[in-house]
Amino acid sequence: MNQSATVSPDEPLLAGLTVLDFTRVLAGPYATRMLADLGARVIKIERPGEGDEIRHTVLQLDPARTDQSSYFARLNAGKESIAIDLGHPQARDVVLDLVRRADVVVENFSPGVMTRYGLDAATLLALRPDLVYCSISGFGQTGPMRSTQAYAHLINAISGIMDLERGDESTPRVSYLMTADVLAGTHAFGAICAALLRRGRNGRGAYLDVSMLECLIAADDLTYGSLLNGGKVAREPRIGMLVHPIGERYLAMQSAGAPHMWPRVVAFIGRPELENDPRFATVMARRTNWAALIQILRERLDQFDSVEQAVETLSVARIPAAPMLSPEEVIELPQLAARSAFPEIPHQGRGRIRVTALPVHVDRKPVAPGGPAPYRVGERTREVLAELGYDAERIATLQSQRVVEIPGET
């Protein structure tokens, strides 16, 4: 399982790398899916029986089963599943044998869980000083909130982002996107790659501690940088951005950003006197008087018969604008088809399914998963243990003692 000394230029970026994936749900599996797509071998450790709980959500891809959600398939494409009961007294020895041949460990249990299993970073790094060990959690591995339950919705609330997202509305609302999870996964992915780069230079492993809360706060562009230095929070809709109804559709338009944007906006509005109007002559003036400016922009947009007509006119004027699309429209978007954004992978119960792609092209080529998601919990348990040198009798003993699970065998 160790990384080979020589890698062909045509091989994937992470070819030869082995990752032990102790993650579940979204943040951790998203990070390890990225590693798998770039060529790493990802061995996913699942709980015997149920496995990763997102197997049982929507959309169920196989009418004969209840553990084949599209949610699970998307996040775990290209991985191998082995089923180990980490709470069993004999499981630790099996995991340590896996660690001896791995390069990266990723886990997103609540802080302290891996310690109870005897699989914490200090223990595994003592065994393998060159191991890259990454922990993803809601609040980080330290601090008074380290053990607080964490879901993206709760992180959105406690991060201040939910407060900001309500703009000038009195009531906060639930955000649809699980942003904290995805950001934590991508930050973990980047940190893991950086740690592997250092390991390549000096042979030293790393312990990475990724906090969903800190990832979401870091994603804010204006508020915290200002607030930390004496500024005030602007509890209002985002200035310079608007969404406007035209017919039965909506247009999104950007009127602020680059310094050259304002003269273009003035030309689009068709009122040249606005360029030097004291209410709008500077960036800060336009921010202060955004309520007046947005009303002028809406009056201009009301002159269009369709969103398409408005987008075309704004494009000619070099002002950023786009139609608001539904998900049904997005999956048919020619741009995404040209980028191979929805690759197909095999599925044992469905034949072929489509998933979202890694949003990166490498050497001018799209990256697709290397294979299907695990169809059965622990379907590769026997093969992986055999690679460790376990003979059939030892595997059978582990199975009979319920340390591991091999589907279809009792």
C-alpha cells in the first residue's frame, strides 16, 4: 500500500497513495472523494451492518435495497469499503496493521472518539512518524466547545453567517447549502496535500485539525475583517448585488466590484449625470446610498421584456449578469456538459448512474471517479485483510467474533 518510488507522468496526481477513511456523512467523505478522484486508494472503514448512515437517505438507486442513496454514491465513488467494529477489543490490532501500510488517515468523529478506540493521532504517529493524520470536527479538537454536537445547520447559526444571511429581514432562515461541511472537506483536502508535500521533503508526518466553524468564518469576505478592526456589521442585503424579477423569471446582476464597473453601470442606466452625483461618486458613497441606487437599477431593468434580453444587453455593456436557474435547468447546461461535470460511474443495481465531478481539470482534462461507490458495506473486507497477510483461518476467526463483517458470508 505504500507510495511507489517512481510514478509515471501519465498517472494520476496521487497515484500510489493509500488513505484510511474513517469518515461518514459529508465533510470527511467529501475530502476523501477528492483524494480518490486524483488517484489515491481510499479504504473506507464502515460500521458493520448499517455502514455510513447516508447510505439510507435519498435518492435510493436500487429498489431492492435501502442502503443505496445517490448521496452516498456521489461522495464515496472510487472507494473500497471494509467493515470493522471499532468498538471491538480486537479491532485495534487490525486497524494498526492497516495504518502500517497507509499514508493518510482521515476521521471526522467527535473529538475523543478515536482516543477511546486507541487510534488517536498521538498513538498512530508514534507508530508511523511519517503518517498524515487529519481530524475534521465541528469546533476543532481543542477549546471549551470541542465536544459540542456539530451539523452544518448549527455551525451556520453559531458562526454568525445565519445572522448575516438574513440581510434586513427580521427572521433568520435555514440555509439550503451545507457550506460548513463542504468547506471543511476542501480545507482538509488542501492541508493533506500540503502535509504530503512536506513529508516528501523531510519524511515527517503531520497532525491536521480542521474546524467547520473556523472554515465558515474564514469564508466571509467583508464582515469579520472589518469587525475585528473597529468596523461595524452591515445587517442589510449585500450591497452592489441584486436579484430582479423579469416576467416569471429572475435576473442576478452585479453592479459593484472592479473600479471600472461604475462608469459602465451609469452608461447602462442611461443617466450620465449619475457618474458625478455626490450620492454615488465614490465606492463608499454608493454603499451608503445603496437603497437609492438599487431603485434606479430596478427601474432600468423593468424596461426589459425577458431575462435573456436583459442578460444580452448587460453582457454587451460588460456588466456581470446571469439568469437564476433551477436545478433542473442546471443539469442540462451546455457549459457543464462541455466540462464533463456529471460523469457516469457503474452501479451494481442500476447499471450506470451520474454523479458530480471533482471541480478541477488536470492537464486540460476532466477528472472522473476511478470506480463505483461501494455497493455493500464491507464488500472488500476479505481482499484488504488478505493483502495484510491474514490467512483464511484468521479472517474467518475475525468474522466469527464479529470484529469484521464480510457481506454474504456468515
